[in-house]
Amino acid sequence: MDRILIAYYSRSGNTEKVAKALADVTGGSLFRIETSQAYPADYRQLVVCAMDEEKKGIVRELKELPDLEGVQKVFILSPNWFGTFVPPVRTFASMPSLSGRKVALVLTHGGSGIAKADDDIRRCLPQGAEYLGSLAIRGDGGDAVHTLLSHWLETSGQK
């Protein structure tokens, strides 16, 4: 069986809930993506900061990196900010150590779906990483999140 890592960034808790459900469904290990320097706690300041980072292509340093020894598949989970994944996920997805691994994206959102995240992650992943596709989940997926994730894994050939 493949060793699975579920790497996620969560601000409000929605993405963390989905990550934990995905760990339940796959048996994967959780890794919380955190930055060395925290984002502002105030939501408006956060939006201004994140928009500036997105516009300027600023790369945020991560607090720590996961141990990928023996990991064959990595699920990356992120909220959708401005039509794509958050800047810290861009940093994570660009890690050369993802080369040779299968990678899938799960995006939580408030109504904008996957937007341009599929194209963006393909550009970020290092050469040699195999992109398996994505899933968009509104909010935290509600009570059906386990069923939704299981169905996606089965229909996309990942289970």
C-alpha cells in the first residue's frame, strides 16, 4: 500500500476538517503547512497581504518541511483565495522533493470552485511529479465529506 501524506493549509478550519476526513478515508498522515511568519490575524489585513503576495509572486518560507521518506502519494489541500490555492501551498507544491511522487489537489471554497488552481498547480509542481487531478469542496463538505472524498477517490482511480 502506498504511504500517503495529506499536506494542508487552513485558516478558518474548513480545510483542516476536510484534511482529517481524507486521512480517515485513505489512512494517510497529516502535515499542517505553516509559514515561518504568520499572516495578519485581521481578515482585511490578511486579504491585502495575500493579494500583494499573489500579485508579486512572493514565496513564503515554510516553518517546517515534511518527511517524505517512503511517501508515494501527496494530497495537497488549500482554501481558494483569489481563484487559486494560498501562497504557502505554492511554496509547498514547488518543493523539488515532490518529484517522483503522485500529487492531487483538494480545494475548499465558498463558491468559486477549482477556478484556476488546476493550471497553477501544474506550473508549480517540479518535473517528475505526476499530477492526479483535483477536487473542489464547498466549505468543509458538511456531513457528507467522507462520502464525497471516497467517491472522488474511487471514480478518479486513486483508491
